[in-house]
Amino acid sequence: MLKERLIAEDKIQQIISTLAEEIDADLEGRDPVFICILKGAVFFFTALTQRLHHGVVVDFIQASSYGATTESSGTVTLVKDVTVDIAGKDVYIVEDIVDTGLTLADVVALLRARHPRTVQVVALLSKPSRRKVDVALDFVGIEIEDRFVVGFGLDFAERFRNLPEIWEYVPGPEDA
């Protein structure tokens, strides 16, 4: 069940605008490819890239480690790979939330093996108290406490992605 609204829609938009300004300044002289980690980051990715004033290439990658639980399985599965050549490019990986860091670490390693010029990570949310691996985050919207969150792309068993705000979610008997 939805327990508590943690981040209102207007606050999310404000965070994204601030991140876009910071990233726009970083894009000068770069050949950027923005890679969205599906499915969760798609709302954030769209809102962010629409605010950038530089022309960027966009692509998508899908990795999974949760399934229908609130705990990461620790095993990351690549579901969809990128289709553009990123060799020599400046890659910006866009993620909705960095929790344990396991999925992101695997995605970063996979993309670095393709010889981009740079790899940077943009995360809407960061949950540092849950890190199992150290991952560098170059642009972070906001750090949150250790709560399971849904909305604005984040889900529980594929539900609640469509909410325009971010809520704490607590599984109930109907989720068993």
C-alpha cells in the first residue's frame, strides 16, 4: 500500500531542472550519448533530456535485479542492450534510483568495455545506506532514506510507475 508521499511532483520537476542545468554546463565540447536504464528511469530520462539545450543521442538498456520483491536478488540480468556505437563518445547513464549499486555497477562495466571516451552516471534518487558496491554518481537529484519507493517510474511488481509523485510503498497481504 502507498504509505506516505515523499517527493511531490513540483519538487521532482525542480530537481530535474537543476540537474539539467548542471549537465548542460558539462556537455560543452562533448559528443554525448544518453542511455536510459529501463524501465524505471524512462520518466526521469524523458523529462531530463527534454530540458537539455545540446543535441544528444539517446538509447536504452534494460537490466533487472528485483523481480516482484522489495529486495534486490543480487543477480543482474541484461534484458535489452544498447544499439548505438558508444566508442569514443561521452556516455551519460541515466538511472531512476541507485540502491545497492549492483545493477548500476554491472551496466557501467558493460558500457566501459565498449571504449567510450567518458562514462558518467545521472541518478534521480540515491539511497547510500543500502550500497553493497561502490559506484560513482556524477549527478544526483536527491538522497533518500532506506525506504522502498514507487512512482515517477519506480515500481513494485510493475505497478505504480505512472504516479507523478514518489511514495513510500509497504507491501500488504494482497501482494503475497
